[in-house]
Amino acid sequence: MTNLCISCSREVSTIANSVIFKCPKCGERIVRCGACRKLSINYKCLKCGFGGL
Ligand SMILES: [Zn+2]
Ligand SMILES: [Zn+2]
């Protein structure tokens, strides 16, 4: 299974400090890579539009 960052679409398994969590609103799986977290790039749930930092 590939885990692509929701912001930059890179495979996160090779990127440190990456996180996979469930959308607080709808439970959709959200993947973020360590690079985007470090840059504080906003994420947005593809399913319900819920977003955050
Ligand atoms: Zn990323
Ligand atoms: Zn959602």
C-alpha cells in the first residue's frame, strides 16, 4: 500500500516524521509527510474539506 502525502503527493515511507491519521470530521485517512509538516503546509481532507495545519 502506498502512502502519498496529501499536500505534495510524495511517498511518505521514505520521509522522516511523516504521519498518517484519520480526519477528525469524517474519518478519512490523511497522510502528511515530514517535509510538509515542517513547512506548516495546510492539509485538507479530500472527502469533506476539513483542513488544518
Ligand atoms: Zn508532503
Ligand atoms: Zn474529512
